[in-house]
Amino acid sequence: MSQVHVLDHPLIQHKVTFIRDKNTGTKEFRELVDEVATLMAYEITRDMPLEDTTIETPVATCQSRVISGKKVGLIPILRAGLGMVDGILKLIPAAKVGHVGLYRDPETLKPVEYYVKLPSDITERDLIVIDPMLATGGSASAAITALKNRGAKNLKLMCLIAAPEGIKLVQEEHPDVDIYVAAVDQYLNDHGYIVPGLGDAGDRLFGTK
Ligand code: PRP
Ligand code: URA
């Protein structure tokens, strides 16, 4: 069974409050999502392996540690996942970025795949699948399946807000994928929106409606 990591750092929780607020406009929403993504990246990389190295400080020779050659891939789910990419790249600038395009059919709420473009070496990379919203879980689960079908092995899922329903689906379909979220909300309404949630993440990020 995969684990759910709720990243309850005060800065993350504070910023998520303003992200949720319906009075937060597009510019500020985008900036806050970017900032939270950076803070979440700090937590999600906590298990990165380190190796020893020797350097010269201006004062002496010293043993110190660096990240052990890990290759990371970021996989935003279009569109809303794009809003978190730059924030993560601030901490992991060498990561490659692949894209999975999915939209939720408004009638069936089932994900429809329309675009996949990935780094050629995804089999060797630790992949972070990114989507602000984990609602029914259909989109995230389909994106993970699409990546596994192309050889991906090491995956994590990073979302801002999750519904219990989405967590359950991803855990059932992908027990090997740990989930990192800033908040777990109450339930999904009849339109598949997370309650209380933040509304439509893609529309709020890009100012569409
Ligand atoms: C939203 C969101 C997730 C999906 C979550 O995307 O960004 O991808 O819904 O819902 P699920 O867990 O029930 O699948 P949407 O379909 O609105 O597309 P967009 O990002 O292009 O706006
Ligand atoms: N997608 C969103 O953008 N928001 C929700 O609440 C559910 C799915």
C-alpha cells in the first residue's frame, strides 16, 4: 500500500488558504501555486540519496555531501499541473519535464488522453507526477498508467488538494506510488468537484472560464 504524506508545514498551509479563497485573483493564485510547489518540492525530495565528496573551503579540506547523481523527471498533467512545474524546477533545475495531456469528460468524469511527450530516458528517472487536484483520481491514475506503459518504474504523485475518493483510487490502482498532498479535503460533490477545494484549478490558473 502506498503512503499518503500530508505536507503540513505552516508556510504551505498558510499559502493554501489563500489559494482556496475565491477572492484570490489569477495573478496571485498563480504566484501562490508556484510558491507552494517549491515548498512541496523541498519535502518530496527528503529521501534523495547523498554521497560523500571532498572539497576545499577557503580554510581547510572538508568532507561534505552532494545529491547522488539522481535523475529526476517532472510530469505535469495538462493543464493545471503546469502551474507547479517552475516552482519545483527552482529546487531541481536539472530535472527534465514530460507532459501528459488529459481532460475530464464533464459527463462521465473519465479522463481522456490527448497528448503524451516524455523524456527518452524515463525508465532511468525518478518521476514526479504533478497535478494540483486529485478528485476522482481518474486523471492521476491514467497518467501514471500511461507512464508505466512506457517503462516508468519510480513514481511519486504530488497534488495540492486531494479528495479521499482520489486517494483511494490511486492507492488501489498504483500501490507502489506514494502520494504527497498539502491537504486532504472532505468529499466530491455531484459535479466531481472537491469540497471545499479551490474550484477549477486550470481555470483559476489560466484565467479561463
Ligand atoms: C482537473 C485537474 C485534474 C483533474 C482531477 O483537470 O487539473 O487533472 O481535473 O480530476 P480527477 O481526479 O477526477 O480526474 P481538468 O480535466 O479540469 O483539465 P484542465 O487541467 O485542462 O483544466
Ligand atoms: N478538478 C478541479 O480543477 N477541481 C476540482 O475540484 C476537481 C477536479
